[in-house]
Amino acid sequence: MWCIQEITEEYRTRMYRLLALYKKEYDPNQPLVCMDEKSKQLLEDNRKPIAAKPGSYEKYDYEYKRKGTCNIFVAVEPKAGMRFVKVTDTRTKEDFAYFILELVEVHFPKVDYIQ
């Protein structure tokens, strides 16, 4: 997570440039794609949950077994209402590069450029 310490002239310039990009009309030859990634811990229950009964919720124990981690890449093309998700076992530079390559070659093979 990042924090803005001070709103400087450089910050304003970059913010207005980004807002202008978001305001542009949709052009399928120049899609606007936003990206993010998140590492997640994979967990497994140590005990079976107690099933729900009428008037009572299903109950889970607080203990769990750690089952490793995974990484989630997400690319969103908000103006077209599209999203692309890829889950990888690791979070390396190579994983990121292959995700970008897949975006370019599979999802946007015929565009002029990606914004």
C-alpha cells in the first residue's frame, strides 16, 4: 500500500494526465488496460466444519494448515467491460513477463498499442 506524503506539482501533473487518459473515448485499437497482482496464502481446514442447522450457521475452527502460496495477476479493460485473470504458483519477473506477453499476443493481438 502506498501513501501520498505531499501533493506536489509533479503529482498533480501525473494525476491530471491519468484522468485525461480515463476520459478519452473508447477505441478498440488503443485499449486502456489496468493491471494489478496479489500474492495469496493457500489454507486448508484442520477439522471439518460443523454443518449448519436450522437457525444456526455453519461453524469453522480457527486452526488451519498452510498449503503454500499463489499469485493472482489481473488485467482490466474497464471501457470494454473485460477482465483477464491468471493464477501462478510463483511471483517472479518471468511470471509477470509471461502475463504481459499473453495479454499482448492472446487478448490484444491486433491493436495499435495498449494504453
